[in-house]
Amino acid sequence: MRYANVAFPLSVDQVFTYGVPPQLDPVLQPGVRVLAPFRRTKQEGVVVERFDETDLAPNLIKNVSECLDETPMFSPEMLTLTKWMADYYVCSWGVALYCAVPAAVRTQKTEQVRLLPEFSGSLGNVQKKIVALLEAEG
């Protein structure tokens, strides 16, 4: 099993170790963006390092879910620069990398809102009108 350190755009100045599934091994290299399980969601991050061995217990390591780039978005020089930026400006490496990605390239998050059946009867008139408008829009 091979491993990768991934930096996420979080306020925690730490990289997280993930397993590299065999199907992603050829494309997963430093500088590519990935989706990886983090807490209860999948989070976008950047691979900053690859290695063959780790001291972490195998049952603690989750695998990278998906590689978002075919080729690295960040060159080794850009990884070095963003690491320096993170140290100089006292932010996490993931935040520095996130700031260096053009907004049009970032993964867009979407939110869905739905009305739970048990609450539909306890709505006021204004809330019922809002729900009707939302249902009309799909």
C-alpha cells in the first residue's frame, strides 16, 4: 500500500495521511486535487507528498476517494511557494493552496433544502407560501 499526505483548506495546520487505492496510484502525485473522506463528508484537498511506509496503524487510514485532476495543478515549485506562504502568513498549507487555485476550478458545493413531513403541518402562513414557491420552482 502506498500513502499520500493531503492538505485541506482548514484552520488546522496539519496534513492528513490517506491510503492510495491501486486504481489511483498512477495519477495520484503531489500537486493533484483529490476528494477524501474527512469527518462525515468528502473534502477537497491537495496531495503534498507521496510515500511507501507509515507508522500509523492500518485501521486508522482511510483511502482517497477520487482524484480530481489528470495532471498536477501545482508544480513542485508552487508547492514550495505555498508552504512558504503558509509559514510566513501563519495559516495552514491547505488554506494557502486553496487561495492559489482559481475560483473557476474549485469544486462547487451545493446545498439542498427539503421539508421534512413531520414539520409540514406546523407551518405558519408565510412559511407555507415560501414552501409553495420553492415547490413550484422544483
